[in-house]
Amino acid sequence: MKLKYLILMSLFVSNALIAQQQEVELWDEVPGSITDENYTEEKQFDGEEIRGYGKVTNPTLTIFTPESGTANGTAVVICPGGGYSHLAINKEGYKLGTWFAEQGVTGFVLKNRLPSDVIMEDKSIGPLQDAQRAIRYVREHASQFGIDTSRVGIMGFSAGGHLASTASTHFKDVVYASQEGVSAKPDFSVLIYPVISMQSGVTHQGSRDNLLGKKPTQAEVYKFSGEYQVTPETPMTFLVHSTDDGAVPVENSIRYYLALKDAGVDAEMHLYEDGGHGFGMGRTATANSWPEALSLWMKKHGLISN
């Protein structure tokens, strides 16, 4: 596997923490890919700072390692949102990687491919291929990063939350020819204002259209509606949503939480009065307290130190 070392110094404005980053390519050969020379990756900027990506063709992981001596063995793959049309990789990726490194958790920010018939044989499973490969990559390289292979989680925001929940419920699906013999099951999930359902009236229509097309079959809608895919094997989950979310209805998180409860899976859900959608680490509303709540939940489950 090709390895690109982009040793950077990332300054997180809240506390001037310096975290080491390293970017690795996810695949030697991307499965189910179609080559189109006119389809090229797009970078989106806020000034000189990268805000996001579109038209990803070469998936990567950007790895945020805790300061020397502070890693606690937990790792999390972070899936940014963007309606399956782009990736809000700074607000819902890099900033979280830095925050996790502060907690002693090694963060792996996934720059996954976005569903496209132009570059994928089956666009409905393209993102899941990348998510499964990312989890396996973390376990394969656990000794390199001081990671406990039984403490590898996945996190996602908005459409990235749909990807994370799909990875949490479809980890047995064979979506690429894996010879690794390494589990793709996350040990825990963190879902922040996630798209869960593909059902009309509940889903985020743009995410559904981009993943399944304008006229999906009922079987496709059912398969990719996470509330119908939960089993007792689904990993424990932490959910966050705002009641006033105007893009992804709060019913998405509620449905998933109730499915977890019915299956006997440990779950904690925080519903906030306000915050809207896309608040990332938080904004000036009640939703800005969720990182603290997540920290407490992770401590409870032995994922970070007290």
C-alpha cells in the first residue's frame, strides 16, 4: 500500500494543541472503479484553509495521533457529512481528529468516495467499501499506532452518519473482495445529526437521491434504512440531534435509538432544543455541549481514561 506522509502541525484554535497528522491512501486498487479522466477531485476552501472535498476518486485516511505517551488504545474512524455530494472535512473531520487526540484517542478522518455512476460500478456500496476498508486498515495497523483492536469505533455526521450507521449494520456484507481476514465491525458508533432512514418524509432527500438515485426500489430503501437493519450485534451507539434540525429530521436519530433499544443494544441519545443542522463541534445553542457528553459516555464504557 502506498503511504504518503504529510507530517503537518495542526493548530486547534481552542487550546493551541499541536497534533501530528499523517495521510495514507486507502487502496492499492480501488474496487469497482470506473476511470473517467474528466472526473477529478475538487478542493473547497475557506480562505487558505481546506473546508471540504468533492468528486473524490482516491480515498484516504488522515491520522491524528495523540501526543507521545498519551494514547489510550482507542481509535475512531470519522466520516464527514455533506449529503453524499461533498465532504465537510474540516468542520466534521479534522477538528474532531484533533479533539479526539486530546482525549488520547487516535482519530482517522476518512476522505471517502462519493456515490457516482461515473466512477463506480455500484454507487450504492462505494462509500461502504471505503468505510469497511478504513476499519480494517485501523485493525491491521493497530500495533503501529498503539491501538486495541477491540476498541475501534466509527463516527459520522449527517450523510457521514448514514455511512457510519451503515457500516455498523452491514459489517458482514461482502462489498469488495477482501483477503484480509480482519473484521469490519465497529466496536462503537457515534452518530451526530445522522441521516438514518431512506424512507420518504423522514430521509434527507438529497442524500437518498445521491446514494440510491431518483427512483430506488423498495428493497433498496429498506436495505439502506438503518432503523430496519439493527440487530443485537449492532455496536453500542451515542447519538446527538437537534429538535429544530431543518435538513435531517430528528426522527432519524429517534428511530435508530428505538431500534437499538428493542435489540438490547447499549445506546445513549442527546436531543437538543436548538442547534439546527451542521453544527459540528457546536455553536451558540444548547447543542454545543455534546462533546462533553460524548467524553462522559466514552469514559463510562472504558474508551477514554477518567
